Amino acid sequence: MIDVATLVEQARQGRPRAVARLITLVENAAPELREVMAALAPYTGQAYTIGLTGSPGVGKSTSTSALVSAYRRLGKRVGVLAVDPSSPFSGGALLGDRVRMQDHATDPEVFIRSMATRGHLGGLSWAAPQALRVLDAAGCDVILVETVGVGQSEVEIAAQADTTVVLLAPGMGDGIQAAKAGILEIGDLFVVNKADRDGADATARELNHMLGLGEAREPGDWRPPIVKTVAARGEGVDEVVEALEKHRAWLEEHGELAVRRRRRAADEIEAIALAELRARIGDLHGDRHLAGLAERVVAGELDPYGAADELVAGLTRG
Ligand SMILES: Nc1nc2c(ncn2[C@@H]2O[C@H](COP(=O)(O)OP(=O)(O)OP(=O)(O)O)[C@@H](O)[C@H]2O)c(=O)[nH]1
Ligand SMILES: [Mg+2]
């Protein structure tokens, strides 16, 4: 039996074990989650969430670690969530990240957690926001979210952060790749990492050109800046923080932070509602109502659309 009230209280005080246990409840879609989220709700909405995305090996984890250091120098409490949508297990692919995060392992003001979401009902769209709520209620001023892997998850992560950072590296044809994957549209800030390698300037120029080709911007619109970094040596990271703070100020000034957060909450509600409906439909498999409808469809007395309507009406009645 889990004492939710005590766990929540300890997490709010920033006790790492309690925070970790709450995120495990999220990962396991535990039945206690409802109670946990109800208890956490009044303490959320303080953290500034930053998503980091980009091709494998571009330097997301190294940059995350460097950003943690930078925010710690500013006295902030920092959360890190590494989400792996392709793996059903924690750890594994994220082992390397743990090595890169070692600098922060003993810092009580830093919470680092990796989470696997494959096979999860509603996957990333459902689980990651709940984990973010835990870190938020635990008093994190800043939460960095790294998604491991590529594809749809890169775009999904953008919907879950206040600010999205897209990382590229020279020599990978990254600019073109990013354009193809629809990544240019989601970047609030672009980082050309591994600037110690040849071609960083060319990549930045190429990117600048592609961003300039986008739709005409209104005055006052945000123009995503491009920052060059050598994350492995911490170079350029203060400039990234500066750009992040500028974007945050812009979001607040233009009411865009509230817009983004409302959109996220709507997505979250939808994901939970869909998961709930799916679970109820799953429950119906041994159900006489469904069996009866199927019989009528087979007999040609009812068409499948009509049967589905009846089923859904039955679900939403309670
Ligand atoms: N030369 C150079 N190497 C770097 C730099 N930043 C990171 N690296 C190296 O690039 C490799 C990949 O870095 P990660 O931070 O693990 O990259 P990632 O994007 O998190 O990788 P995945 O999580 O596997 O997608 C590591 O060997 C880093 O040491 C940099 O600024 N310059
Ligand atoms: Mg990584």
C-alpha cells in the first residue's frame, strides 16, 4: 500500500527518492496516479520547460548536462527528463546519458530521470506530461526534456515544452534533414553544436538561409536565433541560456506562454480521456452488450457503424 499523501509531501520538499517513486508510478500507469495528480495540481505551473531535440549523437545529452551546470550557477533547481519512446525499459539506451550526467549525480538540487514510454497507453503524449508535473511540483525552476530517438517524437516533444531547442551538428547534412523532418518549424532556438569541427559556420549559414526562406514574419514575431556551441567544453552554453531567457520573456510578453500551456493541457486531457475510453472498450470484450451487437451485425440486423454508435453511447453514459 502506497501512502500517497506522504510521498507527495516528501516530493514537494524535494526529496529525490519520493520524486523518483512518483515518476515510477507514472511509468507504470499505477492506479494511485489519480490521487497523486490531484494532490500535485495546486503546486504545478512554476517550472519553465525546455525541450531538446535533434539527430542521434548531435550532443543533446552533453548540452543538457552543460545547461544543468549553467542553471545551477544561477541557483536554479533543475529537473532532467530523458524520454525514450522506442524502448519498453528504462536504462539501456540511456546508460550513456547517465555517464554524461555524472557531474550532477550528487547535487540535491538536480533531479535526473529517464523514462521509457513504449507500450504505454497513449505513449509519450500521456506519460511525459505527468512526469513533468511531478518535477514541477518538486520545485524545479527549469526542466530539460531530452527525447532519445528520432521521428515523430521530435515533433511531439515540441508540444510539451515552453521552449524547443533544435540541435544540429556540422557535416551531417543536418540542415536539410531538419527541413525534411519538419523540425525547422518547431525550433524556437537553434544550436549548432560541435562548433570545434569544420563546417559549423556553413551549417549555421545554411540554417539561417532556410529559416529566412520561411513565411514572412510580422513585426514583433519571434525570430529563432542560431547559437554555436562546443557543448563538450561548455562553450557557448551561456549564450544558449541567454537566448532561452529572451524567448521566455517573449513568450510571457505576448501571452504565448499561456497559449502554449493551455494547448498542452488540452492535449493532456484528450490523451487521458482516450486512454480511459480505450480501457473501457477493452473491458467490453467479455461483455454481453458487445457480444449481442456483434451477433446482430453478423445477422445483418445492424450495420457496424450503428453498432459502434450504440457502444460509444453506452460507454459515455458511465
Ligand atoms: N567534438 C565534439 N564532440 C561533442 C560535442 N558535444 C558532444 N560531443 C560528443 O558527441 C557524442 C554524442 O553526444 P551526446 O550528448 O550523447 O549526443 P545525444 O544527442 O545525446 O545522443 P543520443 O541521445 O544518442 O541521440 C559524444 O561522444 C560526445 O562527447 C562537441 O561540442 N564537440
Ligand atoms: Mg542523449
